Amino acid sequence: MCRLLFQVACKANSQYFLFFERRRKNDLSRTHAVCAATVGTPAGASEIWGFIEQNRLYAELDSYNPEQGLPSIGKTPWATVGARLYVESKKPDGKITAQGSRPKLFSLRQAVSGSLKALPLPENAAALPPAAQTQKARFHERDLHPLLCKFLAEHPVFAAQSRTIFHEKSGKSQKGADKWLYPDMVGVQFEYADYEHGSLQAWMRKFDRLPIKIFSFEIKKHLDFGNYKEYFFQAVSNSSWANEGYLVALSVPQDGEFREALQKLSQSFGIGIILLDAANLSQSEILSPAKYKKQMDYAVMYELAFKNPDFSQFLTTITEYDHKNPHRYLSEFDEVLDDDAMAKYLVTKGILSDGKDGTI
């Protein structure tokens, strides 16, 4: 029996190491480093996981089931590897160093590169539960909002401020009447802020309109053949008013047939699809772009603003926004967490494991 000890892949002397705690019934003293081929440069989480996958190092995990294959060890193992590497790199005595930002590249600290195979077990090793008894923390769809908020703020395609729409604040209506009316999040891109020349902005105000783009988002934890149509048409329904609408998920199967089915719906109805990467949000993917609609649906916007104070305030903020004093309006949008705060948030909410439960 074995379980992942550090839940990281390390680079030392141009080689990757994956550390496991080998367990026998009465023996907790043995630690083995599994070494694969040579790689000469620091690497990102996706590349490291690809290396682990290529060399079948995952087969050493107690949670791996040969009959089920890779799905038996989790839906996004590369995300877990990347998050653990990042968290380890932030520790004063950590064994990993991180460099860059998009993407982050990881390698082993030189000071410990010569003693990898002698790494001791953690002090509480004897008290660690068997991997089979470990349960993954549960999280809610709304816990993914800070991830999307950070992605939207930092991705150049969006460069958007966003806000959560709390459905429960809406005025009461007949049961089922407002089903699929409210988006999970909304966002705005103030494109005109890039046009600083006053005369140009004055011209746009008089003869056209200030260029902004408003987004609507429906957020789910996982898409598959069993739920994707329902979730997709939910996004279609509550995003009809916006310039662009998106269905967002943390997990989307790589199966070619499934991705093709998603693409067909996206192209037919104009709803974009975003796949979030929890470990490295800058590597999140726009699987399919949304179709831009110049004319917004003011009737639906009126209904949303009338029934929900969050949406009403969102429109007010956009109207009053002063691009010369953006910090004045930060409190009216969701907070964009920095990298350190996001790493802690992911662990606290159980979106990624804390490295102690042996899951990947």
C-alpha cells in the first residue's frame, strides 16, 4: 500500500522525482523516490503532470485502479500537482522554488537537491489515515466565483471587473417563475478607459456610445454527457440580455466526442465555454468564444434590475464609473485575490487538497 507523501513532482539534477510513502501493515518507515527520465529545465504544472502520465508514475498510487484507468485518481490531477508545488514554494523551508507567473515554472531548491532520497517522513506520519479512508472536501459552485473573478480581471480577452449576483436577495415570485433568470456572475469591460484622449471620449458620447462590454456567466463544477445540455440551456436563458454569455466549469472531460458536442451547442447558440484551471488560473482555457451581441435585451435587464438589488447596483456602478478613479469603485465589484490569498482559499474551500490527504 502506498500514498502520496508530498503530492509534488520535484526537479533535481535535471530529473523529476515523485515521492511516495510506502506503507505496509506494520512498517511506516520507508520512503521511496520514483525517478523518471531527464528533463533539463524548470517546468509548469501541466508539463510536470504530462511527464508523470507519460511515465505512468501514477500507477504507484494506492488510489489508482487499473480497470478504471486515470479517472480513478481524480478529474484534475495536474491542477492538484501545480497547487501543491505552489504552496510548497511559499514555505520558508520549502523544497520547491517557483519563477515566472504565466505560467509559473517550478524546480527544486539547490540547497536540498543532494538529499532528496533521505527526506524524513512527517512527524505525524503514524497518525495519517489510510488513503482509502480519505474523503475529499466538498465545495459549492459559488466557491468558484473568486476563481472566475481573478481570471476575468487578469485575462487580456476580458480585462473585466465582475460581481456575484445573489439570487436569494431577489424579490419573491411564484415558485418556478424565475427559474434560470439570474446569472451567477456578471462582468464589465470598460474598453473606453484605454482611450484616454478627452476629445475622443467626448466624440463617442455625442455620436456613438462609450464602448463597454457586459458579460453574463453560469458556473458549474463539472460538465459531462449527463448534464451539459441542461447547464448549457440554463446559460442560454440567463445570458440572453448580455453582450456575451458564458458557461464556466472547473472540470470538462477531454473526450473528443464530448468536446465536439459542446462546440456544436456553442456555435449554434453563441454561448462561450470557459474551463477554469484551479492550480494556475492564467492557464484556464476559453474552449469556445461567445458570439458578441451588440444589441442588449433591455426588457430582461429591467426585470433583473427590478427584482435583484445586486444587478441593479451593478448597472448603477457602470453608469457612474470614472475610469480616472477606478479604485473608488473596487468595493462594488468582487475582490480579486492575489496569488497567495488564492492559494490559501483553494485549500480552505477544499477545491484543491491540502497535501495531507494523499489524494491527487
